[in-house]
Amino acid sequence: MPAQETGDRSGRSGVFEEGAAVVDGGPEGPVWEDDLGLGGWADGLLPYAGRHADYAKSAGTLLGAEPLVVKDAFEQVAPKSATVRIPGGDRQVLLALRCRIPADPAKEYAVPVGMCRAGDFTFYTDEIFFYDDPHELYKHWGTKIWAAVDAHQVILGMNEREVELSLGQVSKSVSTITATGW
């Protein structure tokens, strides 16, 4: 697919090429989900079709260290209930992407990555994505840890960062404390 120009009302623009991530205005290859952003978010992955995200439905969650292929970038007004992690502003900026989780790698999903308020854009992509393969960034973890991370499992001896990449970041606790304990 040929590159297409993307831009905003301020006149800034970048080139987006299908199958490449938009990073600093140009295609840079795949990105990886980072647990600090989307991992474990109940509202992280949205159904997507025709440059529109369906905020009313969840399409699942993204766990840490998942490779993603960005297919498109678009803007959409978000309902107030959907602006927990990424502020709504006048509208949110979303990426349409493909991932191997859920199980259909050909299906496209949307995820909010920024917002526009009064013509000013704020992006959270640095907090959400790795731009380099985390297997390379953390290669000192060894094959045993990476096998567990890739299987989204926790094994004895993992540190906090390894667990977060395995399971995603907790966004909402479901535990309760009673008078007798947990």
C-alpha cells in the first residue's frame, strides 16, 4: 500500500505506511506492547472497522511484550466512560493495529494513544509501546524468564518488571479487605 499523509489542524504531518509504526513522523517497523501502557487494560483493545472504534465493546486486553503492527491512525470523540487511561480531550487519537492476541491475527483492533484538546495534541505512545524488541532490551533475563513472559505466565524468581510484562499492569484491583482479612 502506498504511504499516505497524515496530519492535524496545526499543519504538522507525518508519513504513515501500512504495516509500519508512526514514530516521530516516519515508519519505523513493528512496535511492541509495553505493560506500562496497555497491558492488562480492560479498555485497552477495542473493536475496529472503517476508521471507527466501538467504545461500547471490549475486544480483549493486550498483555506485555506483544508485537503489534500499526495499520492506521485516526481521531474519534470518546465517551466520558472511556477516558480512564487516556484523557478524552475534544477527541482521542487511536491506532488501528493487528496483534496475535486475541487469536485472530488478521483482525484489526483500535487502541487510544493520545488526545487533542483545543487543537493541541498529547500522545502517550512512549508510555504505551516499546519501539525496540523487549527480547533484545532485556536479553539478560535469559531464556527461562522469556519463555514464561511469552507464555504470559509467572514463575518463581521473577522480578516485578518481568511479572508486569508477563501479565500486564494491574489497572483495577478486584480484591477486598474484610474485618477478618483478605
